[in-house]
Amino acid sequence: MSDRLLKNLGEKLQEARKKSGLTQDQVAKVLGINKVQLSYYETGAREINLTLLQELAGLYGYSVGYFLGNEQGQEPEVEIAFRADEFCKEDLETVAFAKTFLRNLCEMRALLGR
């Protein structure tokens, strides 16, 4: 992957994480990676594997295609807010599932013209 593509992917990852209201520590904990590794992905310093990209996309509520530049524009925004000082891995996994479900529902409704 070219440096320009890696940088673009990293910027999208960082923007999506911030829009999701998550810190690098929280995301790293859910994914089982360290914060430094996540930072490398967000700055485009390292290539990310497809499996990890899929996990991040689900967590943030985006499609993988959005991050790879295959889709124009931003995915429909899906915001889920809950009140907690700390997030455990299970909380974030549940939020990721709900975001993916709602994004898919929005896409299906758009296809049906609703």
C-alpha cells in the first residue's frame, strides 16, 4: 500500500474513533492490541491487516469500503450514547454490534426506498 493511501486510511481511522467518542486506550483494550500499535495505524506508519480493519470498522459503525476509499462520502451516522465512566470490552463489543446492525438497517431501508 502506498504511503499516501496509508496516511489517508490512518486519518479516516482516527476521525472515526474520535467521532465514536472512544480513546486509543479503550479501542486497544477491545482489540487486544497496544495503544502504540493503534497509533501507528492511525498515523499511517504501519499497514493494517484486513481482519483488524473489519473489527475497527464494526466498532466505529463504518464499512471497510469507507476506510479503503471504495465508497464516497461518510456512512450514515449511527450514534449510540450511554452513560458510563469506564467501558469494558463487552460494552464496546455490544456497541460495535449495535452500530453495525443499525448501519445495515439504514442501508436496507435506502435500497427499499424508505
